[in-house]
Amino acid sequence: MALTTELGRQLQLREVGGILLQAATVDNWSEIQHFEAKPDDLLICTYPKSGTTWIQEIVDMIEQNGDVAKCQRAIIQHRHPFIEWARPPQPSGVEKANTMPSPRTLRTHLPTQLLPPSFWENNCKFLYVARNAKDCMVSYYHFQRMNQVLPDPGTWEEYFETFISGKVGWGSWFDHVKGWWEIKDRYQVLFLFYEDMKRVSKGPSEEPLQTQDPKCEIQKVVQFMGKSLDETVLDEIVQETSFEKMKENPMTNRSTVPKFILDQSISPFMRKGTVGDWKNHFTVAQNERFDEIYRQKMEGISINFCMEL
Ligand SMILES: Nc1ncnc2c1ncn2[C@@H]1O[C@H](COP(=O)(O)O)[C@@H](OP(=O)(O)O)[C@H]1O
Ligand SMILES: CCc1ccc(OS(=O)(=O)O)cc1
């Protein structure tokens, strides 16, 4: 039984263009590549574990003009079709998107080179959220521990090697972030950072004014979406999309996903939601090695990540 389970976990990822994806996604690749985007589509793009669920909830709250009850209409995974998602016999992400009325908000973890070409051809809006690589690695490690349909991550030391070699679902963090950063001025891209969304605003004596202050970043999203919201609605969105609220919200915390898929007794989906948890995982030697690899892989890229707040 243990062997079957282990084999089942190991067989879930296959490559397309050198990028590991879920096997069912690869089986459905032709349908995904032929997906017909529309000019008014908004695509939420992230590398896994970068705050996808958080930005989805923010976007939905904006779309619903801050109406909390409307955001409770469905679990977050069902509100924005995940275009490369396939798990037969459930409808695929493409099928869900095709039946959705416009204007549509969709989501993807695909790197730029694997995105269905129609998104570029239709000059769609892309909302990209990036998270620093070290916290992303930590979050992905715990996610693979609790996600029973993904490969077992092994020990932290083993996972460190797996992650830097890009042998994880959706490929290398470095290539993903670089790819989206490099196209951002040629297309309609709003490029946000998880760390900016978490930044605490300080008072005159450096005292924290709030536990979390993503209002400025939320305002950027509102403008990007071509909307305008009152200050009180913005404040409501800040409150409702805080880590603490979303951790308790069954529509966002994945508590409806069965334990044989996501075992939250191993690690909760809403785990810590902080910047800098990597310091509790990286050894000094791993940190030095990672920084050197980062320098090499991100050479010439003018992107700055905040590693602690
Ligand atoms: N409202 C929120 N504020 C801050 N972090 C959040 C959040 N909602 C989810 N997250 C964090 O985002 C990560 C999941 O990302 P994704 O949705 O892309 O899978 C998890 O990180 P941690 O594992 O570091 O806690 C999760 O806790
Ligand atoms: C292949 C790993 C993986 C990563 C993320 C997934 O979905 S979600 O972003 O948590 O909804 C699924 C599989």
C-alpha cells in the first residue's frame, strides 16, 4: 500500500518543453494551447506559493465592490478558472473558462513561454505576483508535504536541491520570474510583490499602524482593473483579505478539499503568511550557496526582492 501510494505520488508530474507539469495537464496540452483568450480577459499569473489565493480574493473583492457575501458564493478555486488545470472527469480549466461570461478573470502558473498564444495576440491584462525565492521554496516544501497528489518533497536538504534545479511543478522559480519580468513593459502587466502587500506601515515613531497594510498595492490593482472604489471599501478589502481572516474563511482556506488530497494536519494551506520564514529553514551554508546561485541566474535582471520586513 505504501509503495502504491508512493508510486502514485511520483507519477503525477511530466515535462512539456522542459517544465514539469501535472500529468493530466500534459494530456490536455493541445486544448490548453488552443485556448481562445478574449481582449477583456484578466489573467492572474503566479509561480506556485507566491500568494495566488490572496491576490484572487483581492481581485474578487474588487470585482464585487467589497461585497463580502458575494465573495462567499463559491470556494476560491472555483471563482477564477485555472486555465491549465485538468482532473478528469471534472471539467478542465479551459472548459470552465469557455462557459464563463465576460469579462473573465482567469488564473495560471504557466511561465511565459508556455502561455496559450491567444493571450498575447489579444493583448490581455496580466496581473503577476512575485514572492522572494527563499520564502517560496519554504512554502512549496510544506505544500508538497501536505499535498498527497504531488511528489513527496523528501527532507529539507533534498528539497533545497530539487527547488534550485527547477525540478518542481511549473519549473524553475528563476526562469518564471525572469520571464514575466522581461515582458512586463511590452504587454499590459501589473507586476506586484508579495512582500509589498505584507509591508507594515509605520507611524512617526516607527510604531506599526496596522498589522498589515496592502492598501497601496490594492489601489494599484483597482486602477489596473479600470475601477474606482471608495476609501471605506478599500479598508474593507484590506480587512477581509488579511491572512488571519482568510485562514478562518472556508471559501479560501482549502478546508473543503478532502484530506486524501490536502492533509492539513501535516501543514495547513494557510500556513504562516509571513516574509522571512526562510530564516527558520535555511542553514548558513545553504543561504550562502543560494545567494551565489541567485546572483548567477538573475544576473542582468533589475529586480529587487525584499527578504525580510
Ligand atoms: N491573506 C494572506 N496574506 C498573506 N499570505 C497569504 C494570504 N493568503 C495566503 N497566503 C500565503 O500564500 C502562500 C500560498 O500561496 P498560493 O496561494 O500561491 O498557493 C502561503 O504561504 P506560506 O506557506 O508561507 O504561509 C499562504 O499562507
Ligand atoms: C504541481 C504542483 C501544484 C502546485 C499548485 C497547485 O495548485 S494550487 O496553486 O495550489 O491551486 C497544484 C499543483
